[in-house]
Amino acid sequence: MASVSPVLANTNRQWRDGKLAEVSQDPLRFYEVSRSLFFEEFHEQFEGSERCRLAMSALMDRYRIRESRVLSLGPGKCQQEYFLSERGNQLLLVDIDELGVIEPALRRIVGQTRPDEARITYAIGDGRRLSEYGNQPFDVFVSFGFTPDEFHRHTQQQRAAASDEHEWGWPLGASTFSPIVLDVLRQLPDDGLFVSLSYLGGPDPAAALAYLPSMQTTLAGLGMTLLEVYALKTSPGVHLVVAGKGPDAVRRIPVGGRPLEIIHPRSGVGSEAVLIHSVLAAEPRQAADQGAAGIPREILAAIGWEGERVGPATCFYEGDGLPEVRALLSAGIDVGLLGQEQSDVPFRFFTEGGGLSFLDREQAVGAGGCDLLWLSSVPRDDGARREVAARLAAGEILPRGVFAEQTHQLLAHLKVGGCVLVSGHAALEVNHCPGFRAQLAAEFGVHGIVLEDLYVLAIATGIFLAVGRKASEPRKNDVIARIYPRAEDTTAIPVGP
């Protein structure tokens, strides 16, 4: 994953904060200048113009950006905005001119601009003050490598990496855009379009589980729809985001149109793009499950919870297996993640995927039950099993033992017809201990749950997976061939009655 050097990020951030603090006290300085003279001044300095032309032409064609009023924050010398202007779009450009090279040229050009010339509007100053100028309408907002957004992503990634949220790839509930971009998006009118391209790199949109759902939540709060996301094939942290505002935003994308092939025309490591998400797609584009990462989907398919399953479903999940959560969401199942206090903001996993929310066990008990309960190596239950392992090995049936009391409260709220998956450590060889299976079946039975299948890991038979269902008769499930993705050998062995 591409990232900003922490040293470079910290140094530049301090310098830029000082610059922003200085210019934010001043009003924006607007210059209406000759389009041709401005681009003669700067565009000739840009190498790779033909590749940029191809990228920008494809972008404008796909999202119908023509004869629009386009706002660009932090455009600098406007290498990409030049091609927007060529298509008849009116440009409103806002930049702090951090190197002090833009405004001197604007002052010179404004005196050479004839009244009958096509013009662009360039404002020097802090874009956070743009809302003070209500007479500057726009219907397309673009940001190509906008510095505040780049540093926002970098800072949030650092925050996630240093916390218990590192496996999510993004802090749960955090906005995916900087405050200045959010402010501009609030001003974007209905039918408006937002295009954001990361240059420095950020989370890999296909791998960071919480990133795109958080982005969808951020945009939905502004009345917007995440339309498409592309990533650079050679460096997926570099990605293009396209979103629309209003109820008809999806009309921006032509059905059957050609996806983008180039998103970063200035990249030195290749420009080929991969479509990660499209609102038109029936399924999210994710990195394909490979090796052990595909085990959770195999388990869901074996018990009839993927593929041909019809209708919405709600799952309560407790554990630390992020691949399991990803598999549930990809199957369109709404997931309540238990024991997570990082966020109370629910979000959806892609348009066609399930929703993800965060609950404590008390909230789950009061939520009216679930269709699927997945308990994955829950520490309190593994601890309970260790305490009674010797008694179970001796064939003793106990009132409680396989599950802690809090887990029994969750089992009691499984809906009729619902399924429960339990994995964990038994602290004994399950396949050589009939008392464990009997105890598991008895504790399930208290809640009207039938034990359907029991498996152990071939190389460590104290690790097990149990399948139960709240039904009068057990269902014949497909055989589960693999369990426990962390193991070097994931082969599963069924344990009969």
C-alpha cells in the first residue's frame, strides 16, 4: 500500500498549517483571466499531456462532464483542469498558491485579457472561505491530489494502525474526507458530481474492510451516492472516487459504458486502473478470496447461507475474524458486531451488500433476535471450556460448561429457523471425547437448538466448529472441508454422534 513518509507528512503538515492559518484571515482574491493565456503560461510545462488527455477524456465521457461549472480545489498549475476547460466546462479554481508562482502570473495575465476572450476564474486563498461567496455556483467538484484530503487519509490510517482497529484498515465511523471537502460537498447542488483522486496513496479500497462503507456513510449523510471507485493496479492506495448528489445520481453513469482504464496519468509506476466498486454492479468488486481467506464463504455456503439464499437476514457476530465478517457482508447479510464500542454509526457494505452496525451484548439481547449467530473463538467461552475440560473428558454432563452465561443469553434470542456457528478451543481432543459433543448438544437443546454438525481441525483436534439450528429436525448440510483459516493446514474432520 502506498503511503506518505511520516517524516515528510509531519514536516509538510506543520508548514501547511502555518500557511493556511495565515491566508485564512484574508478574503479570497478572484482573478478572471484569459483561458488561452493562462494555459500557455503553465500547461506547456507539463510532460505526459497525451496520457492525461486520454484519462480526462474518458472521465468526462463516462460521467457526462460537459458544459458544466467545475470547481477545483488545490489545482496548482491545472494540468488536468486544462482538459476540462477544452470540453467547454467553466472553471472556478481555488488554491492557496503555496509556492507563490500562480498569483504573479494571474496579475500579469489579467491585464492582457480582452473582453471578448473565454475566461477562467482563479481565486487565491483558503478554500474554507468559499462558502462566503454565494455568487460562485458550481455543479461539478473535482479534487486531484488535494493536500488536506491526502493528509486526512494519512492521519486516519495512522490512527487505525495504532489502535485495535488496524485490521479494519480505517477507523470505524471516521469520515473519509477532510472537513474542507465536506464543507464544499454541502454546497454541491442536487444532480452535482464529485470526483476525487488520491495521489499520495491511502487505504486499499478492496482490502480495507471499513474504508468504503465509511465513505458511503460519509456521503449518505450529505445526500450523496458513491457511484464508482477505481484503484491503481500497481498501487491500490492511489484511487479515484466518483459520487453524485440527489436521488437521480446514478444516471450519471451510462449503462453498458466502458469503465475507466487510466486514473493517474502522472504515475511513475503505471496507470492501469481496476474497478473496485460500481453502483451498477450486482456484486462488489473485491480481491478474490484466495487460500484460507475463502474458508468463511465455504462455511456459509455449506449451511445454506450464501448463493441461492433469498431474503434479508440479520447476523450477530462476536469474535476477531475479519474474513468472516467480510464473507457475511458480501453475502448481503446485515451484521451486528458484538462487543465493539469503537463506533455507534451503522454503515452499509457496498450497495448490494449487508449493513454493519456495532452493538454491545445488552443491545443485542434487546434487538429482537437474529437469524444467524456466529461466535468465533470468544474468549469467555474458551475460558469456560478450559475450566470443565477434565470433567467433560470423564463423561460428566454439566448444567453449564461449553458456553458462558452471557452466551446463553444470546443463544436464547436466536429466531426459529435460525442457525448458530460456534468455533473455539475445547482444551481437550474433541474427536476422542463423546462427552464434549453431548454437553454441546445439551446446552444447545436448552434453547431449542439442534446440533447438526461438529468438526475439528485435523492437526489440532481441540479446535472445533459446531453448527446448530433452531428447528425440530436437523438440516442436512453440505460437508465443510476446511475450518480455522489461521492454521497451516485447515483440513476439517467431522465428528459423529
